[in-house]
Amino acid sequence: MYKSWWKIASILLLIYTFIAGFLFKVPDLPALQETIRNLYFHVCMWFAMMILFTVSVVNSIKYLRTFNLKYDIYARQYATVGIVMGVLGYITGAIWMTFTWADPNNPAFQSFGALAREPKLIGAAIALLIYFAYMVLRDSINDMDKRARISSVYNIFAYAMLFPSIWILPRILPSLHPGREGNPALNTSDIDSSMRIVFYPAVIGWTLLAVWITTLKIRLSLINEKKLMS
Amino acid sequence: MILIKKISLFVVFIMTSLVIFAQDKNAGIVDTMRSNGRIYVVVAVVLTILIGLFLYVIRLDRKISKMEKEK
């Protein structure tokens, strides 16, 4: 294990998140009640996904500038773990939604159709599918340099599609999902300050954990690559 | 050797569940664990899983470091 201070930081921050996330007082809102604690878990998945996708696209650009295959491996693995975080965010969101929006006492939310029309869900699904396509595209090309070049260009396109699908579209359409105005979860008016002291460490902790897993995958594929070369 | 490890781990797990059963009978010993609608039990469970996952990731990290050194 090298450069391990941030790994320890990740462990400590996440342990803090799990303890404080379950035990600290949270504001009591009618529909959410205790489920607001999901903010420390569900929302952090999306934050980690966005950060990892950003790192991935930076590495793709680096590859296109230098044609060093190392950066292509970086870009690929960051995107993979980003997808994992995104899928986890989606699943946890589905569970959360089932017990808050789909309130049996509220006739407006009774049909599944009303929930399925949520612009945030559709936008996130589109964004994730585009990244799935990145993986499919990559692994369908055998030539190493061609694969790296085409997938780097595609990665930039995929990142560009993140903007309309998860940041712009959900903001211009009406939605049940919070965070339509301004920056969700970062806005000073829509998150209680008592939650902030858990939420920010949680975001950092989860992101560091995701980065840690990614570095493991990168190191493993670098070893494999060297084996192929020799 | 691996088999012995596995069996001993299995026994340890069974023992822990026995301990938990035993504590259930004489209530009041672990008061904090029972307060607040027993939320601390959830915290304990979640933390166990989290720490288990961390140990797994650390092990992977060590293994990969070893592979890198072999190169």
C-alpha cells in the first residue's frame, strides 16, 4: 500500500458518516422523516460518479494530447467505477422514491407512470446508458491504439452529454426530485446546517473510496498490460 | 490449512450469534444498545459490514502491491 494517508482518511470519514449519519438529529419533514438520512448515502453516490467521470474525461484528453496508453487505462477504469457508483445511486434512489414519493395517501403519486416520467430519472438513465455504450464501444475494438483513440473521443462526447441529461434537463422540467433551483444539496437554503457537518465529509469519504477502488483496478490492468508486452 | 481457517472462522461466527442470544435473556446489561429504538444495533451491523469491506479492499491493495514488486 502506498500513499496511504488518503485511504486512511476515507476509512475514517466513512466510519464517521455511518455513525453520525444514523445517530445525529435530522430535521423532521413530513414526507421524508428519517429517510432524509439517505442524503449521506444516495446523494454521495452521484457526487462520486460525477467526480470520477470528470477525472475520466481529463485522462481521455491527456491521452489524446500525449498518446500515452497509460492515460487511456486511467480513463477507462475511472469511467467503470463511475458507472458502478451511478448504478448504486440509481438503485438507492429507486428504493428511497418508493417509500416517499409513492405515498399511498397521495393520489397523484399512485401510478407508476407518474414516477417513471420524472425528468431526473430519465436524464440519469440516459447518462448511464451513454457510459455503458462507452464500455461496449471500447471492448469491441481489438486494435489497442485505435481503441484508445476512439474511446477517448467518445468519452469526451459522453461527458458532454452529462450536462444536458443530468444538470440542465432536470432543471427546466417540473419534478418531484429536489434540487431544481440552484445547486442541489450545496444550496444554503435547502439543506439544514446540522446535516452539512455529516454530508460534506460523507461526499469526500465516498469519493475517496471510489478513487481507491479505481487505483486498484488501474494498477491491476497496468500489471496485465506489462505481462502482455513482455 | 485453509480448511482449518475456514472452519475456525465458521465457529467464531456461530459463537458470536450465541453471545447475542445469551445477552437477550438478561436484559439491561447493554443499555445503550437498547436505547433509542435500538438504532445502535443497526449502527453496529452497518459498521461491521463497512469495516469488513475495508479490510477486503486493504487486502486487495496489499496483494496488488506484492504483484507489482514481483515484476
